[in-house]
Amino acid sequence: MKQSLSSTSLLIAAGLFTAASASGATIFEDNFTGDGDLDARSPTPTASSETWNASSFRSTSGGALSIAANSTSYLLTTLAGGNIYELSVDMSSATTGTTSLFAGFGFFNTISTLTSPFTSNSPVTPWMFIRTGNTTAASIGDMSLRPLGGSSSGDTAEQAIDSSVIFTDLSITRNYKLLLNTSDTDAGTTGDQFSLGLFVDGVQWGRTVTYSASQSGELLTDIKSVGITTSTLNFATIYENFKFTSVAVPEPSSYALLAGLAILTTAVTRRRR
């Protein structure tokens, strides 16, 4: 009987841990293989019922996407509370001169035009960009995070993050990732407090941004899609390996149950000895 109870407890605990860890899902994944327009294409290799909404994009046979100037491309999606969403892409770009230009990606609200950068679509959702050109040469390579979509004056001071020059060579391909946690990340405050972090090549840049309860609720309503955007010169920016995943965050009661089963298993094992 002791052997049976111990084995059962271990199996239940293992099953719960497996269920929690296996709850992750790839929502979109696109390595941009094949030639031709991106518009109306389904992301591959991950099958999806959604297709790209895009303007003048061309993908190369090498698995990279080159971008026309003043463009936004997106895949429709909806977010839910209680998840960790990871949105990532590899980016590189030629330096595009003395005009103020950028390349970026992120979570988008309603897009009214595909032939404009995200900044022309009244942004209110989190995204990031790299400055590929500027009237001040010293600002080229700046990286910026916009947790509430707008410029630093549009976001509150604690919600907008701007860099000094981060990258002097934009031609190097780097992986950029936005991690949006839609579970309650601040248990000591009333309401759900979502959080956002920016990572470059696996290392967090800046700090984690915590949204207020009202901002958190608005994000679930405002975010309509994920995608890429640019105001660079024609085909100066290259995107590769676009990916959007989600992982469900277990409820606190699940952790309590797992802890209880672990204690029970330990107690039974000791009694057997």
C-alpha cells in the first residue's frame, strides 16, 4: 500500500508538472523561405489560419525578408490574461543616411494603412525600434522601447525607454525579443499588473516595465496583431525568423497542490524507510 501511494503521488506530481511545462504554444513562426510577395502568405513552418497583411515586401530565397520603405506588416491575433507572450525576430539593416528613419516590430493596435510605419497608426501598444538613420549621425544605432506605443513624451517617463547609441554596426544580425507577461506580476497591488521586457540576443536590455491595472486591461483590448514595421529606405532592413509564442502561467492553487503532493510523497517515502 505504501509503495502504491508513493508511486501514485509521484505520478500525479509528475503529470501536473508536465502539464504546466507543456502548456506553451507557437502561435506564429515564419522563416520567410521562398520568393515573392509576403501579402496573403501563411507563416511557415508553423501552420496558421492567419495570413500576412503586407504591402511591398519581397522575401529572398535565403530565408530573409527585405522591406520597402514606410511599411507595416502584421498577423491578426488576440491576447488573454494569464500568459507569457514572447515575440521575437532577427533584424539587420544598412545605415540609411541623414533622414530620421527606423526599423522595428511589436504588438500592434488597429492598422489603418500598410504603406506607413506604425508611428502613423496612432500607436498605443508595445513595440520597439532601432534608429537606422538620423539628422544627427551620433543617434544612428539608438534602440527604443515604447511600452504604450507613443514617443517618450506620449508615454509617461517611467513607461518610455530610450537609449544612447547601442549598436554602431547595424549590419550585424541580432535577435530582438519582447516578453509580455499578462498575469498579475504585482500581487501587492489591486488588480492585474502586466509587465514587459526587451531582450537582445538573450540578454535583457533596460528594465522590466510594469503596467498599471487600467493599462493592463486596455492592452488586452488594444492589441490586435503582431508584426514588423519600418520607415527605412527601400529594402534596407532585413528580417529573419519571426516567432510568436505563449506559455500559460499556472494559477497559485496549482503551485500549492504541487507543493502538497511533494510533501506527501516525501512523508510516505520516509515512512517506508
